[in-house]
Amino acid sequence: MSVLADQQAGAAAPGSVLDLVPVVPVVVVDDVAAAVPLARALAAGGVPVVELTLRTPAALDAIRAIATEVPEVVIGAGTVTTPGQADAALAAGARFLVSPGATAGLLAHLAALAVPCLPGTATVSEVLAAREAGFTEVKHFPAEASGGTAYLKAVGSVLPDVRFCPTGGIVASTAGEYLALPHVACVGGSWLTPKDAVAAADWARITALAAATVALRP
């Protein structure tokens, strides 16, 4: 994933989206009205990155709202499963794309885009396919169901040039175990934005949950 040079004006840009935060919040938004205050709450906790999943009818409008009203937050689209979804997310203002898996066609489409993309992988063969398409940073999904840290330790020993963002089943108490692996750059987590907190507009709780993740990187 390429450098986002405009992330912090006047500051050194990170080498990758994966280097911005130890935990990337994986967010589902049902109501567009919640998108902007949610993004601001995460940023207030030191997490200026959102992977907003394309799982609801509100997703694209939510991405558009965050991109327009909270430009300091790096907004990305998750659960991208088709080239059409990728293009729609970019048109809405997404600055990076994440897929849960990747066909040859989707890999080729993502590789041709001018934004950072994180294709999903679950097997060594899928990692190899992503690497052949030009990606050395990938999502590992579903992390816990696919073998957890033991699996990633094994994969890292044979593919040391690949960096991973494991997502799926990871919680606050296990995130540190993943982040301790040298080839894990960050993890994806949904616990930063609990459904009940979003429904209650409890933005202070989300800010606190975000702040608790900042110190997780070893």
C-alpha cells in the first residue's frame, strides 16, 4: 500500500496505511447520520483511520460524508468484492480499499488503481497470487478461524516479504498477540465501534476504546 503523503501536513508521512495505527477499526454503518460523529470520535481517540464496510445500503453515503466533513480521517472501504464496488467506493471518496478475498479479476482491477488496496487472503496460495499481482501487504481473513497467530507465524517464515493485517475474530485481549508478530503490521477490529454504542450515540465510549488501542503496538 502506497504512502499517504497528505495524512499529516508538515509531518513525515508513514510508509503505508498499515503503519498509521495498530488497530484499524472495521466499521458497519446503518445510518448515515452516525458516520461523521463516529469518525470524529475515533480520531479524538488517536485513530484517524476508518475501514467502513460495504455491507449496508448506507455505506457509500457514509464514506462520502466522512470524506467531505472529516478530511483528517483516512476513510477506506472494506468488504469490496467486485470491481464495480471498488470504483463506486473511490467515487464516494474512499482513500484505500480492502477486500475479504480476491479473484484473479478483482486482483487485476485493484492492482491498476491509484489508491492503496489490501486484498484478502486466507491461504498461502492466495498470498502468493496477491504477491504475483504486485501486493506485498494483504489482509488475512478470517484470522481466528484460519489458525490465528500460529498460522501467521508459519506463513511468515516462508513469506518474509509479505506484511499482514489480520482481521476476523480478533478482540482487544488478543490483538497484542498478533501485533507482536514481526510480519503483522496492524490488525482490524470491530470492537472499537460496538453496535450499542453507535445506536446510543455514545461517542465518548468509542473515543475511549480507540485511545486504548493506540498503545498496543509493541
